[in-house]
Amino acid sequence: MSKTNILIAQGGGPTAVINESLVGAVLESRGFDNTGSVYGAFHGVSGIVNEDFINLGLESTENLENVAKTPCSALGSTRDKPDQKYCQDIFKVLKAHDIGTFFYIGGNDSSDTLRILAEEAVGADYPLRCIHIPKTIDNDLTVNDHTPGYPSAAKFVASAFAGVNLDNRALQGVYVGVVMGRHAGFLTAAAALGRKYDDDGPHLIYLPERNFSMDTLIRDVKATQDKFGRCVIAVSEGIHDDSGAPIVTKLAKDVEKDAHGNIQLSGTGALADLLCDAIREGTGQKRVRGDTFGYLQRSFMGCVSDVDQMESRAVGVEAARFAHDGAQGVKRDGTVTIQRTGSGDSYAVEYKLSKLEDVAGKTKVMADEFIADSNCDITGAFVDYLKPLLGSGMPEPYRLEAERVGKILDR
Amino acid sequence: MSKTNILIAQGGGPTAVINESLVGAVLESRGFDNTGSVYGAFHGVSGIVNEDFINLGLESTENLENVAKTPCSALGSTRDKPDQKYCQDIFKVLKAHDIGTFFYIGGNDSSDTLRILAEEAVGADYPLRCIHIPKTIDNDLTVNDHTPGYPSAAKFVASAFAGVNLDNRALQGVYVGVVMGRHAGFLTAAAALGRKYDDDGPHLIYLPERNFSMDTLIRDVKATQDKFGRCVIAVSEGIHDDSGAPIVTKLAKDVEKDAHGNIQLSGTGALADLLCDAIREGTGQKRVRGDTFGYLQRSFMGCVSDVDQMESRAVGVEAARFAHDGAQGVKRDGTVTIQRTGSGDSYAVEYKLSKLEDVAGKTKVMADEFIADSNCDITGAFVDYLKPLLGSGMPEPYRLEAERVGKILDR
């Protein structure tokens, strides 16, 4: 029986559970008789062209299990988007190391990289099996019910808003929290899962699925202030006006773009500061505070969904099985996708191998049924969708409940 | 035996464990025979003048225990700083409700409020026992070895830097994390406890105890980039130039001040953005990202030090005991302070009643022995100081360790 050498790499933004997928694919692959070497490439496709490999066949299972519980791509990542020349360089290296299966753990940009690579391999008549393993905190991959990495980031965002809501209740005013998410509002919407009592924030949620206007924001904040005496707002970094222009570009002098043509939205507090200034000016409210959750959302140690952990491991394991099954018969490229088969208390999923071109470079956004008619809140259907993904151990706030004491003094 | 009515309130910025102190003082006070009513004032001293009280004698122990585990002042807080007129209004209310003991949970501004109130009470010949219960994430109260609330915020900051260090290692560049702390760098310094491996960030730590210069920053970042190919920086929001002017005021158009005269530093991403721009310009590095940790540091649900939880409960309990002991004999105002009596594995503390004027309005900063000679790092002595406070369950990162694969291709 001929042995298949395997290469695995990680691309795009890290998640808190991305190494579960790495370790799942490595351990499962190592268990098959026809597996030869199992290599990891450092920093995604850039590590392939640089022939920068680690021999994952030599890692102890104990250390792999420790790495699985460590956030952020253990192999390192990249934002490179290979063109044809880049792919030819990749092939040279893959051929030299006799790689038969390539697993790439990533989001929609990484799956597009894999699609190009798979096409190039066919064109070059090189027998390469390309399997995409999904991850993204944005939850924006098509075909998938949800994406590994999202539930843990969502748990962080929900926990953070549960906390800042309490902070804002203690020292009242307006609070703006800016959450990651370029085109899809799933992560921003997760802020709603931090609510427990009727008057809990976030009171306003602005998603990139709807056009944003400063006038509407000011009107919404005033109405919330009148009702609750305070206002907590969750905003996606990707909010844009009705022409599609991101609100943050109204302030930024220079717009930074990555190799995929995406405008850089994270790593700056500009949007929160812009919105706070507008609220101060538009409402007369003095205490207006803005935070940008930034990189903590995808890398925080110690706030992980156990459901996400389990599923992230599973997509890695399934990728190895799909590749192995393929090796027995027809060559099949593809992407592992998550399908929900039960909801609520009967929450369950199954894993399928879908076509790369159905996911690659495509973006899923929130369905209309998840967004309230007010355009500044989410629906119960979204709560039902997200709740089982957060897993066990969501912290729950409590309030003092006793009666007020009667006033004695006349005023 | 005459009964003593008790009032308790919370002032200043919330912490993740401040309600442990509230519940400790309430439950312990309720257990004494001579305790009459136990009231809570909403939003600190402002709730007293507004006679806005809750009857904490009616809260179930079960709900109080749930509230104890909930972050952020359950009674609400205030930034009000009472003058003489304000204090006279407070006295009217305290007299009307026959309050004999007032517990105020807060930081150095709140302890100063209590000092003024205690003096006014003496001047007005009103028999009021004033006990200050310490809390502050800044850890800047004099006399205390450390302050309740600080260890949990420190655990959040250390965990956050452990995560962003991994993120920065996966996608290399420069990362700036801005941490709360006006005059004292304790919380920023906690970032160092997120390090495990020799090349882990934060590689540079800038504290308000030392003068800050942009030229030095650029030089330090370049040197770190040359050494590690990346750079993670922890910066206190309170960094200032050699004239004492906060760096953030170099950018801000309007400077916001609170009733205590403090310039508003938090709730804006301006400092991180200013530093990122300077690093981009000064080093030529393209990928420079900045986060401001903001209100998550003091309110995050699910990242709490169990040592801090226990001690925060204890200072509330001890306050009630000191007040009760005082009731048996001499009237004693004061502030509960934490003294360390054992270090390392033998870590232990004891609680004392210290004089209000020794803590009120004063600020402790980091000792020279905690700051490295380089002025951009902390010492082993600081690690030894902080480590036992973080308690159990600090997450630990792991790395892949196997050998690199030999390169085959000639270049």
C-alpha cells in the first residue's frame, strides 16, 4: 500500500479554538495505516513556498492536546492570497515532499486560496487532495449552519456586554462597544445574549446588514436614555452608510487594505471615538464612553465555548476521515461543513464534505429573520440559534431585589 | 441594648468582586444582636442625599450570595465629591434614619469623601461611625499590600496579553494594548504575568511611574522587532512626558474632568491610535494594531481571581467586625487594610483597621524595585508580588515542539 504524505496549515485570523481542528486532523490522520509523514507549514501558504515545515508526526499526543487548548494558530498564519506564480511555487515544494493531501484551516479567504490551489493542481496534473477545514469568528461561511471559532468569540462578546451593562448601570451614561465583523453581524448580535433583565443592555445593536445613519443613532440613543436613563450600544466595525461606505472611513486619513482587498477595520479605536463624539454632540449627554473589543475577541484565554471546542476538534477529525475515504476511491476535494440536525435542548450537528466553490470567497450574512424590524435589535429566532452554541458555564448576573425604604424627609 | 442602624454604599469605578465586600459586610452585620436596620444607598453619597435606600435586611441570603458573584456595584456608584453643604444634606438624612454606622466601599477618592464626612460628623456632634472598605483595580491605596479588585483585573489583563501575544505570534507585527491606570502602573505591569516562553510578549511595558518619550518608544520597538520579528507592547493610559503632561492630551481636543479633577483617560481609543501612528511612521512597520482594554478590565464576567474573591469578601466581613467592636467601646472610624504576612507558597494576609487620613486621597505607585532599569519592563520581584494574588486557574499556553523538516529544494 502506498503511503500518503500530509501537509496542514492555518490561514487568516486566529480563533480561540483553531488548534482543536489542527490537532483533530493530525491525530486522526496519524491513526490511518496509509498515512506517511504529517507535516505542518508555518504561516500558511507562505510557509509552503518557504519550505518551512514542522514534523507533526513527532509531536507527543500529550503536547498536541495541550496545544489544542491554546488559542490562536499554533502553526502561525498569513494573509497572503496566492496568484498563479505563487501556486506554481507551492507545487514545486509539494512535489519535492511528495505531499498527497493538503488540509488548510481557514475562513472564506483561505478557502478561496485552496480553491485556486486545487484548480492549479488539476491544471498541472498533480494528484493533490485539498480539504478545507472551516474557522472564522465572523460566522460568515456559506453552506455552514455556523463556523468553528464563532461560538467562543460570541461567548466572549456576550460575557463582555453582560459586564459592561452592569458597569453602565452602576455609573450611568452612554456606552458604545465596537465588535469585529466586516460584512456579517453575527458576532455583534451575540452581544444580545448578555442580557438577562428587561432593561439590560445592549439596548441598541447596529449590524452591517443594515444601512447606518448618524441621525437614526442619535434618535435611538435619545429614546433609550428617556426610557432607561442610560444606553448601552453594540456596533459592528463594518457599519456603513446607504452608499455602502464604511462609517470608519469618514474619519480615517489613510485606508489600509490587505492582500484580499479588504479595508483594515480592526486595531483602531477610531470608529468608537467617532460615534462617541457624535452622541455627545447630538444628545448633550456628558458621560459617553467607547471601547473597541479588538483582538481580545478572538484570542482571549479562559472564555471558550465547550460546544465550539468539541465541534472544532470534530471538523479536523472529519477532514482527515474524508481525505482517507477519498484515498480509498475517488479523489475528492472539498470543505467540511457543519449542518444543524436538532435545535434547542435537542441541539445536534452533522458534518459533510461540500464543494469548495460553494464556500470559497463567498460571504454569508445574517438572515432577515434574525434582525428586528427596528433595525437596531435582533430577534428571538437569533437567540434560539446562538444559545446552544455558547455551551455550558455562561455567567449569570443577579440584582438586589428587596423593597425600597420609605423616605422620611419632606422636600 | 440599643440597636445600631447601618448604611452601606459603593463609590467610584466598579470592580469584578466589589459585591463580595457588600455582601460580606451585610451578612456579618446582620448576625450581630445589636444591629438594627441594614440599608443600602443607591449610587453612593448621591443616593444618601436623595434618600434612595434599599432594605438589605430583607434580602435572602441566597440572593445575596448570587449578587456577591456578580461584577460591578450592585447598589450603583457615583463620582460625586461632597463639599460641606453636601455633607450637611447627608447628615439630615442619616439623622432622620438614625444611622449609626456608615460603610463606604471605594478607592482613594471615596475614602477621601468618607474622611470629609467623618470630620463633618464630629463637627456636627453626630455620633457616626465611618468605615471605609477598600476596592480599586488601580491597586493604588496606601498602607495596603494590595487592594480588592486589583487581582481580578490583573488576571484579566494577564490573560488578555497571553492571548494577544499568541495572536501577534500567528500574524506578526506590532501590537499596542492600553491598560487602565492613571498614576499607578500595577495593572499595566500585570501584562507581564501573561508571559511563559522567553520570546513571549509583552516585550515592552510602559508605566506612569516613568517619563515616556516617543523617541524612546520607537527605539525600543525597532530593537524588539530586530530581535523577535514582532513586538507586543503594554502601555498605561496614564503615561506622561517629562513635564507630567499625559500623552493622550497631546491629541485630545477637549479634556474631560470629573468632580475630583481627574482628566478622563478611559472610554477612548485615542492613545492607542496615537501610539500606533507614531510607530508606523517611526519604524516603517505596516501591521501595527492597537487595542484599548477599556471597561472590560473591571467588569468582565468569568475571569475572576478566587484569592481576590475571598479577600474582597473578607474586607467586608472585617469592616462589620471592626464597627461592631467599636460599638462595644471607643468609637473608631477607619479603613480596612490588607497586610501580607506570608509570600510565595506561604502567601497569607491579615486585615487591620487603619486611620482614614493615612489612605484618603493618597496614591500609592509602584516601588522602584518592581520596575526594571530599562524602564520598559518589570522585575522578578513584581512577578513574585502578583503571582499569588491571581489565584488558581490561570490559563497556560503551549507550543508545537517537534523538529523542523529539512528543506529539499535548492534556492
